[in-house]
Amino acid sequence: MVQVSLKDIEATTQAALVAHGADAFAAAEVARAVAAAESVGNRICGLYYVESYCQQLKSGRVKGDVVPVVSTPRSAVVNVDALFGFAQPAFAYGLPVALDAARQAGIATLAVGHAHTCTSLGYFTEQIARAGLIGLGFTNASPIVAAPGGKSRVIGTNPISFAVPDGRGGVAMLFDQSTTTVALGKITMAQAAGEAIPEGWALDEAGNPTTDPEAALKGSLVSVGGYKGWGFGLMAELLAAGMTGGVLSKDVKPLKAPEGAPHDLGQYYILIDPSASHAFAARLKELSAAAAQDPGARMPGQGKKPADPVEVKDAVWAQIKGFAG
């Protein structure tokens, strides 16, 4: 393992993306997200993705030189067409407009369509919360989840995220979770490491429980809480695809495949101004105190301190530096 600063992770990732065809702004926004993921130990959404970013820039599966188009068809409705580019720069273009709309109307939506995978959805809702608003986010992904009792893949892991401001420029609560028992990346990482997975994570092609990551990747993942998680996954699917113009999960090819059609995914955000309610700050304070009254208990997202530098596997860091030239 090697110790690498977040500054070096961000700069080297940006250089790698530029070297493979991304423009400076898109590369900088993606690199910032990669470094943020690594800082909190979210390896699945960090450097783990850079190889596929570079490959897909070369093949044209993701466009690195497009300028997202922002439109406001209604006063509190903000749409961004990512033009088959990265989600991070598309969100950066739309966020200031959506924040302004939410502050004026009390609530607004931000729909990012025709985008590459956003990886960590909480990375985006956290930005909304740090700007002083409540953020809810939804996205979809390549198909890997069957309906409870079925075996045909219908939807993706379809994360949902919820972030709450603390009123001081920070975050009082943040959760970001897939609507499956586990994120797909944990299955692929177990496969790469030659490790078994816990029972309850996945089913094989015949719909039987499996601890073999190979069988899981040929089968389907299990919705968290059975029908409850399945319902949340469908909700995320309808908002992420239906409200953004992106495709349904069933039509998305594997996210890390070097070649193929663009992801064409959607990310849908709801921004709420808590100052619209005179009671919100008091209720948040009361709830936070109640949640933390027992030793070790806390609100989601609290107690997580970003690390800098972070540990990176030697082979991974050598690969990223190689991509950067």
C-alpha cells in the first residue's frame, strides 16, 4: 500500500482523464468526485472507476468534451442534458440554477438526463445540503435486480440518497444506499479477490441463494427488505428514467464495459428549502439529540471524517499514474 494525498489523487485522475479525451472542466469535476470518494473509504466510487472512465472516453461510450445544456421549462423545474457526458459536470452546471429556484419557490427539482453513471449519489445530495437545502436524490443503473419471487433482471441497484443541512454550512444527516442488500461493486470486488459473498446478497440464474460472486453476477441481487426495497427501487427507476429522459435500467449495458452504447442514465434530485418551515431547525435539533443519546449511536453520516492522505494499493496507483502518462 502507498499513502497518497487527496490533492495527488485529484490531480493525477484529472490528468488521466484529459489524456484520454476529456476537457479540463469535465475532468476536474470527475476527479474531485473520485478524491472525495477515496477520502471516506468509498473505494467502489473512487479510483476503482478510473480505468473504465479512460477506456470509455477512448471508445466514445462517454463524451468528455460536451457542454451540458441547462433549461428551465417551469420556474422550479431545472433540466440538464448531459449529452452522453459525465454526470458530475452536468450536475455542476445545473446546481446553481436549481438552488436559486428552490430558494424562491421553497422546492425545486433538478433532472440530469443522458448522463454517465454518477457513482456516489450522496456526493451530490451532500452538495445540496452544504448549500443549506434538503436534498433527495435518485438514480438507476444496469439491470441486476429481479422482482421478489422472480429471476429476470428488471432494474438496477438504484440508489437513493437523502441529505439534511445543519444550518451552519455543514451536514446534519446523510445517507446514500442502494435499494439492494449490497451495492454491485461489492460483488465485483469479491469476484476479483476470489472471495465468497455472504448468503442473502444475491441469487443465481435459477433464482436460488448463492455465495459465489460469479453466480451472482450471472443471476440477480436481492432487494433490501424484499418487497420494501423492490418498491423503493421501482420508485427510483421511475424518477431517474421517467423524469429525466434517460433509459430504463433494462436497456443499460454493464457500466464498466469499455465499449458499447452510452449509459444514458438519469439522476433526479428534489431540493427543499427548510426555512419554509419555522419548525424545521428545532425538530432537527431535537431528533439529532434523541438519535445520539446512546453511546455509539448517531444520525446517518455523522462521525465520518475524511482522511488525507489515504492508502491506495500500489498496483492501483501505478495504473492511474500510467493512465496520466
